Amino acid sequence: MPRSVHITVPPLSYEAMVKLLRIPKTRQKQLRAMMDEARARLAAEKLNSTSVTSAQEEKLDNASAAS
Amino acid sequence: MPPPPVNPNAVFLNIPYDEEFQSLYLAYIVGIYQLRLVPFITSGIPGGERRLDRILALIQSCRYSIHDLSRVEVSAAPPATPRFNMPLELGLTIAWAKLRPKRHTWFLWESTARRINKSASDLDGTDPLIHGGTVEGVLSQLRNAFLRDDAPTFQTMMEAYRLVESNQERILAAAGTRDLYSANVFRDLSFAAFDAAGGSNPAGGP
């Protein structure tokens, strides 16, 4: 058993992939929509946590400046 | 009967189908798609005497295989019985790879370094990839096993994992099952992982 292999084969195309998965067009659409929603949700969460962290940092800076 | 043609992108996943393994199963699916390869499992292959023939044909059609023996243990439910399916499929694979070394490459995975010496001492000298029983471990070792010049970063792979995981419940609900390993759920998870790898993007492809 090798520790690793170097992969050089090109990836499968979208068409080849859906043929392989035998996934109906309607389900493809649903899943893509689901994934887009999840992307938007995760991006919003990330943005939110970044702004919360910045606000906390600002608060700490102000507190240390005041003391 | 001649063996089936080899799919150069295909990775046969020999894993336990149990609840404790679900997050690692998802990590394997997502990670393999991130590396522009395609995972296959035995889910959907019906039981009966032809099942083993079909499993062998599936192994033969895959260029690579991953054998995760981290959960080869005695079942807790009586009668206490060791789980033999994964070592059995590993045995089939090793024999096939010995016969046709250019057609198949296999990898052994474990959770801890020395477990394999105890569970299958005939494999002494084989250096398993150790994932530590974590999603991070699986993704990082996949990057070590399958080297690609255009491989995504570990962080990108983790983000893709979170993305697919966030849709897991909806995929299960749509399939009307709690079984993450069922054929329909595997198909949907695969498509989601392919999409997370940029596969659904008609402009660039994965």
C-alpha cells in the first residue's frame, strides 16, 4: 500500500456525474437550491460573528482606554 | 467473465454503516469530491448470493479504495460478534490488487496507530492512514493520500463539509428515512458534495 498517489486524471463533467448518480433533473434543481441557501446562511453567520467580534474588540479597547 | 472497465476517478469506500461513523462517512464523501474523485459504497447492492459478486465487480471498477477498519470491533449487542464485512472486502481488494496492480490501489485507514497490529497482524508492515476518529483527521489524511496539484486547502474542505452537513437533515427528510447510508441519501449527499466542490458550476466545473 502506498502512502500517497498523485492524481492527474481530469475531473468528471457535470453531465457525466449526473449520469453516474442517476439523479433526476428536478432533484438536481432542488439540491442546488438547497446548497445555495446554505451558502447564503453560512456566509451571513460568518459576517455576523465577525461583526460581533469586532464590536467586542472595540468595547474592550474603549474600556482599556478609559481606565 | 472479464472484469468491468476501471473508472480512473472512482474510489471504493469500505466503511462501517453505523451511527457513530456518520460524520466521518460524510467527511469521506465531501473530501473525495473536493479532490475531484468520486466515492462509491455498497449501499443499494441487494443481499443474496450475488451480493459478493457485485461487491467484487464494484471494487474492480474503482481505481482506488479506502478501507477504514477503525470500527472493526465486537458488537455490544448479544451475541457479541466481531464485524467481518470490512476485513472481508479488504481481503477481496488485496487479492484483486495483487493480480492487477496497475488497475487498483488501496489504502488502509485506522483511528489509532497500533490498532491494526492487533486486529490484523498479517497486515504488519502496512502503514495505515490515521484519522483519529475526527472529521478533520479524515479530510487532512485524504489530502495526504490523494495528492493533486490543484487540491483545495484544508480550510476550503472544512467549509465544504459544513455546507453539506447543514443540509443533511433536509436530505434525510426528503428521503423519508433516518438512514444516512441508504442509496437515495448517498446519491443526494454525493450531489451536494459535488456541488460544494464547484461541480455544478457550468462556467468552471470542479
